[in-house]
Amino acid sequence: MLNIKKNDNTNLVKEVKMKLNKIYFVLILTIPFFIQAQYVGGDGRGDVSTIITNVPLPVEEAPDYSPTKFELAQNYPNPFNPKTVISYQLSVTSKVTLKIYDVLGNEIATLVNEEKPAGTYEVEFNTNIHTGNVRNLPSGVYLYRLQAENSVETKKMLLIK
């Protein structure tokens, strides 16, 4: 029998009733730290005797998935029409700018211009949502440039209408 409930301390508790050699035990697994074993009795109905044992459970540290480097990924989809997603990651908190340029070096749009903590990010570039010249972009090759702290990376993308 397995019951999952909350105890008085609002911890998640897993209760398991076991029968071993005609002796019933109730194991209460308190997430994440302790096991309590309670002897219920030979017939499983009465509290003949109670044994409470708190045994610390090993707690594994969660793996650290923090980015370890500055990286700009290739946009997806590429070629695109009318929108694409640009992903990047930062290893440290940085002032970040992500800009779109045409092949002549003219700035088309600024997608990000703010301080960001270390992490992985996605930004959508949608030519239907932006205003001005971005809405009227012709098919062609465009560049997107990510700058953060002392790192700069540029990649190409292709708009097909």
C-alpha cells in the first residue's frame, strides 16, 4: 500500500506499508531528508509498539547547467520568412546588445539592449511585427551581432520572401 500525503510541516510524505514475516511496518519517507519506520504490529491493525528512527538520506546536488561560455547560435529556421529565433548564452552577467544589420552594415533593428544575468536566451526576430524599414525588408542576407562585455560574435541569416 502506498500513500502520498502532506504532513503537519507541509513536507511531501510518502507512506509505504510493508508486511515482512507477518510483521507490519509503516515506512514514512519525508522528502527529502528522513525515513521514519513505525512498527504497527503482528496483525497490521494495532499499535502494539512504536519504533521511530530518523535516518538522514543522502542528498545529491543538482548538476550545474550554467553556461560556461559566451555563445551565439545559428538562427532557426534559416532561411526564414517572416520570423526566426536567435539563441545565445552568457557565462556571466553582462550588458548585452543583439542587433540586426544588412550586408552593407546598416543597422536594421535592435532586439536586445539591456543587462542580463548568466543564462541561455532566445529572441524572436519577426519582420511582420517590427515597424518602419524592418516591415519592408527585401529578401537577402542579413547579419545578427551579439555583444556582451568583451565578447562579440556575428552570424548570417537569409530572409526569403
